[in-house]
Amino acid sequence: MKTNKVVISGLVQGIFFRNFIKGKADELGVKGHVRNLETGEVEVFLEGEDGKVNKMVEICKKGSPHSQVKEAVVEEIKHIGFEDFKVVNI
């Protein structure tokens, strides 16, 4: 079991990026959440089997068809215990 926090910068807000990430997480069975930050970045928490979390990190780095990911900063963090994957609105 692995938990990662990913902060993604670039053209990632206002283009359904969060819904794209949620769809991919649901496909892989990864839990966590995604939200827009006031800085213009998107923050993603990913929790699940190592290989699936690693795949989601790669998806975050690549981005959605309409996004332009400039940078994705990945940090391994302590297990949180998410029940599902949600899009969080601030």
C-alpha cells in the first residue's frame, strides 16, 4: 500500500483535469482526492497498490488531452485511509 501527494502545475485548471484524474483513478481502483489550489495548481492524493499509484503518478505527469503539465511534484506520505476517490471543491 502506497500513498502519494502530487502537486501539478501548468495549464491544469478549467479544462476538466480533475474529472479526468478521477476517471483514471476509478478505472485503476486508486483512492484519494483531487482539488484545485488557489495558486492555479492541482493537488492529488493517491492511495492504493504500489503499481497502481505509480501508474496514476505517470498519468498526472502526462496530463489530460487538453492540459499542459509543466511540473508534477511527487511526495510519498503517510497512509491516510481514503474510502474512495473524490473531486474536492474549494
